[in-house]
Amino acid sequence: MVAVEVFRWLVCSSVMAAVLILTVLIIKMFFGNKFGARWQYLIWLIVILKMMIPFGPESKLSIFNVLSLTDQNITSTSYDVVNTISTATSYIAQNTPIPDFYAPQRNESLMDGFHFGNSTYLSIFGLGIWLMGALAVGIVLCRRNIRYNHSLEIGKNIRNRKIIKILKEGKNRFGIRGYVAMREVSNLKSPALFGIKCPQLLLPTDLLKSKEYEKIKYVIYHELAHLRRKDIPVNILLSVLVVIHWFNPFIWYALYKIRQDIELACDELVLSRLQAKERKNYGLTLIQFFESISANIQVSNAVAFLGDQSLLKRRIVAIASYKKKSLILSILAVIVFTFLSMTLFTNAVGNMSLETGKAIYTRVDQN
């Protein structure tokens, strides 16, 4: 029954995540930037939690009540889909001509232990397909990260007193106490934060040679904001979820949107630590980097100053129109977030009980 439970968790979490992703996108279109980038990013955390924990408390406020989307409905439908694929695969295999010299080696008894309508068999068959895809996606992502790590030409620690002073001031502004190394990198165009346990702030050689200390300050502040917000661990978690849910296009798109919102939330945090006259210069620094750099970092264990280049317009508009939220608006945001948590994180009333689950598996086994 382990395979059955794993299969049930996989399909339920993926289907529920798809519904939540569509709901969040609609909500974001409706509210726009009224609550700021930080709250828009926090809404995505509900989706991430739901992907990991699909079985939650039942509530009449749950969005899944509208679609009558209960655990048993998802599981039953998923078995029907897998059964169709399994039957088609079996038919193709049985009707594929086999050369005579292979025929004696064909062992029909290998499949005697399986019944093609059995819930355990369907779960194993579905998990087999899932595992092949997960391994393929995982290997691609791991190779990309390893290749990026080995390609970096990291030089010596930065000892420029002015830059060290900027880092120290930035850590005080963002409330960061741990050690942050600053290293020079000759083959990296965009500044980046690298690593989790021992974070390293990687600064391009060309930027250091320019001695534009105001620009360097904003770059360092942006990377410190990523560090303060724990964006690298979140980035790694998102990559793991994509490997698990590789078959779900909604989750791939959500990953793209979440990473955009991470950059917007990071900019917002930096702006909250800057004086009014400094915010314009921060935006100008962002534009200057985009004009001179075309490459972007797309790995899990690093975050870059530029982020997604298609996001430039939104980031510039957000920076230009930035205003600190009023207390009333912040309270309203908390109320809306609490309500969304109750509707998005909870499950529909009438979810699968032990008896209902046994009934589903019995029905599947009898088909």
C-alpha cells in the first residue's frame, strides 16, 4: 500500500497546486500592486505548502468546495487515466511483432502477478512513469548547477576598505549578523549571492575596477536582501518541487512567476532601507546593468542582481512608484492573507476517510 499512498499524495498535491496557481494568478490580477511585492510573494508560499502537504483540515470556506474537488475524486480520476495509459501500453506491447530469435526468450509469466485494473499495479505503473521523468529533469538541473559551479573563476577576497565598509553598513541595515565573504569573479558579469552555509557575495572584476562605489553599494544591498529573505533555500525548494511535479505545466509557470516576485520583493526590501533620494539611484543602477549585460544566472544555489530580464519594466515601475504602506493598508493585507490561507490551504468538506479510500481501491480493483 506504500505505492498507493505515494501515488495518492503525488496526484492530489499536483492537482490541488494547479487549482491554487490559477486562483493566485486571478487574485494577483485583481489586486495588482495594492499590497506590495512582499504580500504577493507570501501568497505563493501557500501554494508551496500545499504542494508539500495536500491533506489538510477541511473547511466550508475551501476553494476546492466550488469544484467539488475532494481527495477521492482526484484519486479515482487519476486511476482512470493511468488505467487507460496502462491498457494502451499493454495492447501495443502484446501486438508488437517480435523476431523469431527473440520469441523463445519471451516470458509471459512475468506479468502473471499483475492485474491491470488493480490499484496497486496502477500506482506502481504511474509511479514508474513519474520516476523516469523526475530522474531526467533532476539530472538536467543538477548538471546545470554543477557546470555553473565549476565555471566560476573565483579570485581572492575583496580587501578594498570602502567596499568592506559598505558591506558592514549593509549588514547593519538588514539585520544580518553572520559572516559574508566577498570574492572577486573575473568571468561573471552580474553580481550574485552564492551558497547557503557559507554565503559568498560574488562581485565582477569589471565592477570593482570601475570604483563606482555608489553602484557597488546598491548591488551589495540587493544581494544582502536576498540573504535576509532566505531566497537561495527557497530557490532550491522550488527546483525540488519542479522535479517532483515535472508533469504539471502549471507548476513550471508558477516557478517562473514566483522567481519574478522574489526579485520584486527583494527590491522592495532594499527600498525600505534606503532614503528617498537614494531610491532613484537604485533604479538607475538596475537600468545600467541591464544595458550592459545580457546573461542571467539560472541555477538553484545562487541569486543574481539582475534576475529575469523580462521583468525589467515591472521592477523599474515598482521602484519609481514605491511608497511605504500605511498602517491601515498593512492591517488590510493581513486580513486578506488570513482569509486566503483559510480558503486556499484547507481542503474541501467530505475528503477521503479510511472507509472511502478502501471503497475507491475496491472499485478500481473490480474494474
